[in-house]
Amino acid sequence: MTVTQVNNYIKALLESSPELVNVSVSGEASNYRVYPSGHHYFTLKDEESVLKCVMFKGDASKLVFKPLDGMKLIAIGRVSVYPRDGQYQLYCRALQPDGVGALAIAFEQLKQRLYAEGLFDERYKKPLPKFPKSVTLITSPAGAVARDMLRILRARWPLCAVNILPVRVQGEEAPPEIAEAIEYANAHNLGDVLIVGRGGGSLEDLWAFNDENVARAIFKSRIPIISAVGHEPDVTIADFVADVRASTPSNAAEIVSPNHTDWRQRLDNAHTRMARGINRSIKNARTTADTRLLERAVRDGITAKRSLLARYAAKLDALSPLKVFARGYSVALNAGGETVKRVKDVKTGEDIYVRFIDGQIKCEVKERIGNAKAKL
């Protein structure tokens, strides 16, 4: 037999063994290499032995996690011989982690890689608008999730327009549709906020939101994004990259929409405070105006009274006996201080007083002379 014949014979023996046609082998991965062809080559080992393994490109493309040296794996496939090298090896159809699920490992691997790139950094998080004019939902329009979010948004903030970009949220087609919807919303400026999400489910159901392309689309979005995937315990890569993480889709609708009832009450309170302030200002202004008017009225009144007093003083001064005295006249008074106006008001021998401008003199009436004799 030739060497080739021997190798082919051994290959036929191995491939005819039912135990080796479909076998699962557990071991620790080492020397794991991915070649430009897309084929994966590695070794599985335990404490005593090693087994060469190969996984061709078609099967390797279905891996959801990245196998690494030292990782405990379960390889599923068939044992055969590569005749050219005369070496038997395990041709792997599938690989899965031993003890921990493949999706869990894939999740942690992608999480660590994107974290290292800075996609989770708080400095990249965009603030949500306080009063959004429009919100776009990127989700399945068929489920209860979209209806619940619409109901909450309409009830809390009816001024907000709501758009829906329908996508699949589960399965192989879901990740590219979600990523394209995010890019489309940004390209056409659809919404002040994007809500990306779906209802609860298993890790497999939510896997579209652990996709790297979806994560990068969220990170590149200039429109703020709320990640609303599953329930409170569910955590996805989208949650880490998004600007805000909501515990549920309903919670996302509450986060993005101010409660118009609360704001109406705030506006009413502000209106009341403003009205009180305006009324207080008006009252103060009126008081100030009244005070100024009163002061002006008092000043004008004083001025008028002073003018009137001056006129009266002038008249009084003109009528003052002192003015008469100043012109050389005098006044006769009887003993009782009464003015003597007529000759008949005095008797001969009676004492009278004559007042001048600088004093008075006491006189005795010697004789009464009538008007005819008194002419000058």
C-alpha cells in the first residue's frame, strides 16, 4: 500500500465509526488561530492529551462569541484524517463554551471591547430635550410595546408628535434593520428623541440589541437615544451605549414626556404668583403716586395760602393804626381805653389819653369845641 492508500484507509475507518461521525469533545483551547481564509485552527487539550481541531469558514461565521486560548470549550463535529498530512483531527461543526453560555460570553466580550473604545463614556451622553416636539419609536409596530408607549406619550404630553419606524426586534434580520432605522432617523431629522427597544424575553430574544452594529449606530446618532429593552433586570449592550437607559419601554415614554398636568399646575401657580406680584407693584405704584400727588397738593396749598396771607397782611398793614400814626395822626382814648370818636363822648374836666406812634400822653379836657369852631 502506498502512504496515500494507508491514510485514505484510516480516513474511511474513522468516518465509518458511529461514535466519531457525531462527537462532542470537551477540553481547553490553545493555539487558537484564525487564518485569512476564514478557517479556524486550534487544539483541544486535557491533562494528558491534545486533539487537533479545525473549523471551516462557513461554520465559523455562525459563532456568536470569540473563542480564546484557555477557554473551556465543547467542540461538536466528526473525527477524520487529512490524507496529505496523515494527521487525524476534529472537524468542528459548532463550538460552545463549557459551563457558560455562548451568548453570555459574547456579551461580555463585546461589552469589554466597546468599553475600552470609550463608547460607554458619560462625556458622550447627550441630554434629553425638556419639552420634545417629536419622538420617534424604533420598534415593532405589531406588539403591545408600541401601543403602550403611544398611550403614555399622548396622555402625558399630547403636544408631542410621535413617529414609528417599524423594525423587526428579533432574529437575524433585526440588527441591520434597527441600525438602518437609527441612521435613517438621523439622516431625515425624525424626532427630537429616539426610543429604541422592545418587550421582555430571553437572552436570545433580546440579542439584536447586543449587536455591535446596533451599538455603533446608537453611538453615532446625533439625536439622543433612550434604550428601552425588556424589563428591569434585562441589560443589553444598547443600554450601555445609549444616552439614557429605561427599565422598560413604558418607562422610556415616561422619561421623555413631561406630565402636562404637572406643568399646567406649575403654570397656574406661576400665573398666580405673577398676578400677585403685579398687583403688589401696582398698589405700591399707586401709593407712591398718591404720596407724590399729596405732596404736590400740600405744596400748592401752602403756596396758595402764603399768597393769600401776604395779600391779607398787606391789607391789614394798610389798615393798621400804626400806618396812621406814621403819617402824623393820633388817637384819643378815654379812661376805659375806648376810642373817643366824638366831642360829645367826653366831659369837661375828664381825663383822656392821646396815643402817638411812639407812646401816649394824659390830658384833661378843658373845653369842648363843636365842629364849626374846629375847622382848620
